[in-house]
Amino acid sequence: MNDVRAKKHLGQHFLTDESIAQNIANTLNFEGYDITLEIGPGMGVLTKYLLEKPTETYVIEIDTESVTYLDTHYPKLHGKIISKDFLKYNINEVFEGKPFAIIGNFPYNISSQIVFKCLELRHQVPEFSGMFQKEVAERICEKKGTKTYGILSVLVQAFYDAEYLFTVSPDVFNPPPKVNSGVLRLRRKENFTLPCNEKLFFSVVKTGFQQRRKTLRNSLKSFNLSDNLKEDTIFDLRPEQLSVEQFIELTQKIEANAV
């Protein structure tokens, strides 16, 4: 069978450099889980190295042409190719609540959504690594005090240790993207249960950054804060000035004092 044709509407850019694929496969430590899920395997340049690892490799792929290619070229994947949209599919129809790692060369147009889905599955996903547009990978790993620090940075780092690993140039893809790529690794924290209402935490972070130029006193008005609470000096700050720990503290205060 001929190579799969890259489809623009799926954001496909196939990695052609074997050494980079191997390096990405090596970013996981394969401890604490028996299943690895690759999202968007394409023609399997990363998959072949994952199949050498000590976990069961499953792949989820929306492109039917890629599914046919993988089924033809990788007999070890028989029964482990999920022909679905990861963002819309209930993965526990296959994994039944078991822990698993996520890895992939992610389509850039949905990469942030993949991270948010990972956060929803955080109780099952101890490890996550893969390739993003460089700016997105940097944003996820960014610390407070910069313009790129935002919703993704805080929400991911509340539950995972985030590490930017290496940069990948456009010329190792077919077709080459117009931007550099970056590979990151997320390892779930030993204690990943927050000491606050987690649903409220998500809401506070998202609402704060939606008006990031305003102080938190103004951007969080919708939480109906008491006058006493609004006097707290933490509300003089803008969201990018708060660390993850300070956002947790802020959520605790809102939880305890909201009218």
C-alpha cells in the first residue's frame, strides 16, 4: 500500500525522522501502567518504537486511510487500533478505568483540546508526552510572570510536573509545518488531589485569565465576592502574577467567603 496522503483538514504533518520518533518514545518511563495510547499515529513512525516497549500499545486514529495502513503494516496492532475521534470517544469503552499513558505527535489544531481531555482523565493518566507547536508546548510548561503563562499552564501544573524537552524543526515533517515544534513530558504529581474544590479551581483560573489585563478583583466579580474578601491583597494582582499554589489559595478563600 502506498504512503498515506496528509490531509490538511486533519492537521496532519507526518514525522519522517526516525531518531526523533525514537526519542519521543523514550520520553515515557512506562511505570505505574500497562497501557500506552498513541493519539494520531498516522503511518506509525512513532508507533513502531512504542511496540518495543514493555506496555500494551493502543492507537486511536480518526483517518480511515491511516487505520488501513497501520492494520496492514503493524500486525502487533491487530485489535488495538481504535478508529475514533479521541476528543469525542469514551476511551473507557476499551480501557475500563485502567491507568494508561498518552503519547503522540498531536495535530496542532486540536492539541490544547487533547490536553484538556487528559486533565479530565487525570485519575487514569500518570504520564503524558508528545509533540506540539513549540509555542503551545512552552506555554504549558511556563511559570508565572510572563505573557505566555495562562490557563493551560496553571491547570496542567496543578496536577502534573511539566517539562519542555526539545525543539523539532519543520524540515523533518511531510508536509513541513510553518512553525517549529516542541516535545514535552507531563508526569502526574504524587499527590494530585487539590486541597480545594477542583471544579471551582478550574472556574477561577479560566475566569481570571479571560480578562487577564484586569486585577482579579475586577475579573472575578461574577463570583459575588464579599466586601471583606475583596479587601484581601491577592485581589490586587493580575492572573499571570499568581503561581499555581496561589491560585489554589485563592480558590480556598473564595470557597470559604463567597456570599
